[in-house]
Amino acid sequence: MTESAIPASSEPEPQKAESKMAEPATPEMRVGQSFDIHRYSDDAERTLMLGGVRFDGHRGLAGHSDADVITHACIDALLSAAGLDDIGQMFSDTDPAWAGADSIQLLRRAVDALRAAGWDPVNVSCVAVLDSPKLAPQRELMRQRLSDAVGAPVTVSGRTTESVGALGRGEGVAAMAAALVVRNPHSTASSDDAALAGQQDQRHT
Ligand SMILES: [Zn+2]
């Protein structure tokens, strides 16, 4: 038996030219991510709000607004995706207007700002880190409230802490979110990007 002969030419075939078929226009999309954390409040009067849902009988979180950490994470992921000011700049924690604010209303305002800047939400995915209360019984309601405010699907999942660190000691609740937004081709937003898009996209009267 002889060893296999090495092919005369081991050069790879040259790549075939790309198809000349017209590619569909790719919508301009951007992703944003966020992290938020709130410690539990010493104020027994505060209600725990997560994803726009009241969790009666559980200690509330501390914050200038209703401290809804899940909704805040959704807001910041959307604002980040659109390159807008973050939640702290948009809703300052020294502004009395936002004292005790319903974060779902803040989310609606943030989405309004995002749309005004020429972006539409595609979806938001949020993960909350906490051991208690369990989110599962209220998860569908949270999804409905958040999706209704965003005008696009929002999913929420819960992750336990494995008793690690401050969250494992029950000192607070953290949440992370990712959001996808798409450029609205009909937007009249005046940002640089939108102005560019407007130059390329002749508008109908
Ligand atoms: Zn927050």
C-alpha cells in the first residue's frame, strides 16, 4: 500500500462572485442593555412594585419613584439602544415631579421620547435577580403591563441568587434588560442620524 497521493493542486477554488441579486434593504436596528439595583426600604409603608405589578405583603424598595427596578431596567435598555439620555438624566431623582412616580408612566414617557427620536421598540427582555417573592405567579401580568407601555413584547424572567452576596442576603433587588429598537423610516426626528436617513429617503407629501 502506498500513501495517498497529494492532489496536484491543493489550492482552494476561488470564491464565486457574490450573487448580483438585489438585497432587501436592512432596517437600521440597535441594541441596548441596562442594569439597575435598589435596596429594600426601611419604610414599612412602601409597596413592592415589580414590572408594574404590586406585590402586597412584601417589603418595598427604596427610591425616589416607586423604585420598580424591573421597569427601570426596561427604560434604560430602551434609552441606551436609542442613544438617548439615561433614566437618571431623563427623570432626575432630585425632581419633585418624579417623587413616588409610577414607573410604568415613566416607561411610557421614555418610549414617547424614543419614538420622537425616530426609533420604534422591537422587544425588551428583562431578568430580575431576587430570591423572594417568586415572580412566576405575576409574570404574565408584568409582561402585559410592560408590553402595553412599550407597544412591543417585553419578557420578564426571575433568577435566584444562590445566596450569593448582598442580593442573596436580601438587601435589595437587581434587574438587567436588553432592548432592540428599529429606525422608523417615516420618522421626522431631527437627530443627526434621522437627518441622514431623511436625506436618503425622499418623503412623500
Ligand atoms: Zn431604578
